[in-house]
Amino acid sequence: MLDPRFQLEQIAQQPEIVTPIGITFDQHGDLLVIESHTHHRQADYQGPPTDRIRRFADTDNDGKLDTWSTFYEGTEATMSLVAASDGSIYVATRMEVFRLRDTNGDKVADKRDEIAHLETAGRYPHNGLAGIAFGPDGFLYFGLGENLGEPYALVGSDGAKLSGGGEGGTIYRCRMDGSGLERLATGVWNPFGMIFDPSGRLFMVDNDPDSRPPCRLLQIVPGGDYGYQFRYGRTGVHPLQAWNGELPGTLPMVAGTGEAPSGVLWYHGELWGSSWGDHRVETFRLGHNGAGVQATPQTVVQGDHNFRPVDFAVAPDGSLYFTDWVDRSYPVHGKGAIWRLSWKGSPPTDTPLPLSAEEQQAAKLRQEPTLAALDSDDPFLRQAATYGLSQNPEMLAGIDWTSVPTGTQRLGVLEAIHWNQEATFPETNPQQLRKALNDQDDRVRMYAMRWIADQKRTEFLPDLQQRLKVATPTVREFPVLLSTISWLESGNAGGKNDIVEQRMLADIVRDEKQSAELRTLALKLIVPGGNQLKLEEIRALVDSASAELAQQAMQSIYLRGGSEAEKLAEAIAMDRKRSPELRAMAIVGLSDHADQFQKQLEILSQDSNEVVQREAKRTLDSEMVANPTPPDDLDQWLTRIAGVGDVAAGRRTFLSSQGGYCIRCHRFDGSGADVGPDLTYIGQRMTKKKLLESILQPSREIAPMYVPKVVLTDDGRLHIGYPITDPKVNEKRLFVDTAGQRFELEPTSIEEEKDSDKSIMPAGFQQVLTPEEMRDLIAFLLATPQS
């Protein structure tokens, strides 16, 4: 128990309750718990043949729960249950949502009404229906997981049928009797838990991020797209997938959560969440973020590997109960526990976060959309206007695409048409999509490509292939374009490192008929250490008449690494006939083993060209900066780095192991690694001062996606690293350390694991970079590549 305001007690365990999942209190104050007996059930399992809903009741009226009985049984893959105000109990299994009632008062359910059911071949136990919530609008909300991409039909009680397949998880709502079924939002993974806060916001915890950590706390809004689609693979890192609003038309998360979040609850002014995989209960204090919200997570209860919290319920006395699966085994195993958290003193006032002016504006825009609102920088405000437009077909049909003045407005119109496409605009799609593919704004083009890929509209393949030949895509558009072509051609999800796409990139690099700009972009995206291009092919590009292509070739040679690459870098650095900028980039290629090239670097440090001389001196000099300005004195730092920076020199600092060496963890303009955030467009999000702060004080504010772990193993060693997932590695836990190097641990060897308050990004850059180098690095990062 990490929060001193609470006391924690175990109120039940096996054999009284085993593998418990969902939990709720009924109108009598009795505790109802889903007891799973079918989740990955093994042949030798000795429990009941089906799942049960167990009732824990106070039979002697002493205020304590004392007697177990069975309220209902007979289901499989049971996921969620919630008590309604009329005394009925709503239940979700993998395949259906239904309502239970006890009509004769014997504490056993005797009437069952279907709300919705799923028609699909999918049978994996926990990626179907789940996550029930009652909305303030009188509707019932629930989720459908990714269903492993299987085709499905969701059928309401009135026969209404919504079909899909291949997309990610989806949020639905209907009336309390199951009629009026409609799709609310999409692009989630597995919506295990949902809850409305007192101000009417809907929150959801999104389980199973695979290779795209962290799991997410999401604010669900009508028409929201949260970026994930199963058709592009489970890893979550495909260019046609987004996880934090990276793609046009997608929305960001509220906060990252612990691994395998299963439940979420509003409790005394905060959201509470369970992390099955990280063995903890955490809280999220909400704050305004325009028309959305943001949250700060805080661990309240941290357990060991035998602590697997799942779902929450508030007791009539105000205490908090939660279920515990106990064991890491997915198959049912006969273990389980229920815990109670109670306040030692008086609980704080349950104060909800009021709706901001922007949130109220968003609510209005969903009813009365305007084109001007589509230009907003606030993604939730922009999305509200888009959704409102999608619900106003007459207004949407009256918009002349050619007269819409801005790219963001055209993007919003395209999104609105897409959301309501089948009902309203089925015949205009081909014409509209072709216009969008040729729009001057790359975000509009990217959205059109994603739409085409989602529906596998192969009739657009010639258009896309032609665009690849005659146009130069932007760096953020290029992976989407390549992936769309690859998907339409082969049906293979692929991804940025997929062999098909790497071959396409290599073909572009080799094709001398292509523009130097496109060949440069392809070279940026190709994996430096891959086998699609030989070293000598990259070496030939150093002789290109295009300075940018030659520089990128030199950078790729450096990132490729190895003694042959260093020999090439040495030859080019010493060649006075080469341009100074190319020679300076070649010197960066010597930085990993500067001690082995000391003689050459000393010669270069006396070169007649100032650019070459400066880079050689920096690479040769490994001394720490004397008397650096303290990292927290930002005003003094801003004074010392005042002036115009050298962007080209900043690029070399970003690359060099004797400089920032940022590329070992970050991607910029297509090149680099994905350990840390992509910095290509950071200049659009951060001021110079904020960027300087993030470099000098990396632990002051750590983005939720990049919180590292401190792990104690059974040999007494401490490990610090950012957790990652690799679909090629089974069972092992993978991490990246502060040097950008991977390491793996056996899960059984981990004794303790907790979040670190220190960033994976190393501190101490004030001792590595001179003020001049810092000025150049920031100039480089702020110089956002042209779209």
C-alpha cells in the first residue's frame, strides 16, 4: 500500500472465490463477482464446466459479507458486469450482452433478456464484447475488441445489425433494452473497462498494446478514431496505425497506463485503473487540455507477481473493492482474491473536473458544426466539428470541395464523408478520393490513402503508383503511401521494415530516373543495416550531383556501421576535392571510434576549411565542458545560445556519438530509431525554451509512452530500461537502456518492478555539448522539414 490515506485488507481468496474478473454491488449491498472457469481452460482443470456469477452477502446483518452463493451460471468467456439502478444486472461475455433479473427475491437470477449478440467465427476469449457503462443520456455503452480481425455482425435486440471485420476495437451504444444500436467510436484495441465521470465524459482503458506501449487511458467521444486497426497487424507499429494521434483524423490518449489495464472507475475525484501486467492499482488525476483532458498517473497499490488486479466496485459504505486474478497464467488456475481499500480518515470531497469552455464548445459543434472549427489546433475540437458535419448530410452535400480554402478544412470534410459514407455518399467516393489524393496538403492525401487501404480499394492502385513515380511525397506521407501500395498489391500488412517495402525503397534509390529528392527520401527510410542495398551502392550515391542525396548517403554509411563503412568515411573526410559539408558528415562517420582515427582527425583539425576543422576538433575532443551552466538555469542557457544556429552543424551533432548521439534513440525526417519519440515535427510543438528544458532536464516531464522501469532481478541486480515488445521474442521481457541498447530478462527472474522517476534519456548534456553545439542542435530540431 503506497498511499498512506488507505488501509488494504484481503476479504476473500481461493477456494471461496477463484479467478475473479468483473465485480459490482447490487441494490441489496451484496457483492457480485464473475468467477471464470472457461478462460483458456485446460483439459485437466477441475472446476465447474461454465463461468459463474458468485454472490457474497451479509446474512447475519452484522455489516460484514459472510456467505457465498451462486447468482447465475452457464456462460463462457464472461468479461464484465454492472448493476443498474432498477436492480437488474447487465453482463457481457465474449459473444453477448444480456440483462439478468431476480424476479422472486431468492437472490438467484431467473430472467434473462438479450441486449446484443455477436455473430462471428472468432472465439479468442477476451477480444470480443466487454466493458459495460451506463451513460447519463440513458444509453448503454459497451465495447467490442479487435476480434483478431475476423468478420462479424453485432445484432441488437430489435434486429439492427452492424457489420465489420479487420478494424480495431469499437465502442457501441444502444438503449437499455438493446434497441437502437449504433457505432460510437473506433480504433481501440480491447476495451476492457469503461466509465463515465460525473461531468459526463466517457473513459476507457485499452488493453494489449503489443509492440506499441503503453496501454492507453482514452477519452471516448462520438465519431472518435483512436488509430488502431487489426488488419495491419498486432504489433501496432504499422504506418497505417496510430497510437497517440500520429495520423490525420486520429485522436490522442489521455495518459499511458500500466500493462494490461482491465478496469477503470471514478472514485473521489480521480479515475482509478488496474494494471494486471504491472501488478498495481493506479489513479489518474484529470486536468483540462482544451476540448479534451489530460491525466497524471500515480501508483496507489503495488504488488508482486502474484498480484493481478482486474476490476473495481464501490461498496455501500464507500470503500473500494477489487478483484485479483493472482497468478500470471492465462488459463484458469483455481487461485483468486478480493481486496478492500478503505479510508483511514475522512475521504476527500468527490469533486469532478468541470467541463471547460472548449469542451462545451465541442458539444455545441457536434450539433452545429462550422468549417472554421476544422482549422482548430485542438484535435478534440476539430473532431467535434467533423463529427457534427458527418451528422448533417445536407450541409455536407452542399460543400464544394474546390472552394474549401484550407487543408485542415478539406481534411475535416473528407473525414465527415468517410464516417457517414455508406449512408450518405456511396457514389461520390471515387471522385472525392481522387481529388483528395491530389490535394496540396499531405494530411488530406494521407487520410485518403488510409481510407483506400482500409477498404482495400484496389481500383486506386494505379493512382498511387503513378503518384510514387511523378511526385515527391513528404517524409510523413511516404511510409503511408508505400504501405498502402504494398497492402493493395499483396494484402500483407508489412510495415516500415517490411521486406516488400524495403525492396520498393531500394528500387527507388537505384532508379536514376527518379528525382534526387525522392531517392533521398527513400534512402532515409531504408533500414541502414538491411541487405536490400549493398555498401558499394550507397557509396556510389556519395558522388551524386545532389548535395542532399550525397549527404544522406554518407549518413546511411555511418548508420550502417562496421570497419568498411569507417574506411569509406575516412577516405571521403580526407578528400579535399569533396564539399566541406560532405567531408564534415564523413567525420561524423569516424566518431564511434575516434581514438582509432586520432592521427587523421588531428590533420583534419588543421584543415583550411572551417566547417571541416570544427567537426574534426569536436570529434577529437572528448573532454567534458568546463564550468557548464547548470541545467536548471534556463534563462542563462538561453542567453548563452542566443543567435542564429547552424542547422547543418546541428544535424551532425544529432548524429555524432561525440555530440548528442540522439539518433540512437530518436527518429528525425525518416532516419533513426524508435526508442524515443519521433522528433521530426517537434519544432511545431515546442518553443526554443521548452525544447532546451527537455534536453537539459529530461526527467522533469516524462511522456507516458516513455516512462522507464527500475527492475530488481533475483540475482540482486538492478536494471533500468524502457520496456518494449518484439513479436519475434516469446516470453522474454525486453528493455532498452540509456545507451539505446536492448536487453532481455526472464519474467520469472524479476523480483520487483516499478516506474522510474528518471527518464531513459540521459542527463548531463550540459557537460557534453558546448553552448555553440547546443545552439546548433536546437536550430536543427526547430527547423521542421518542409511538407
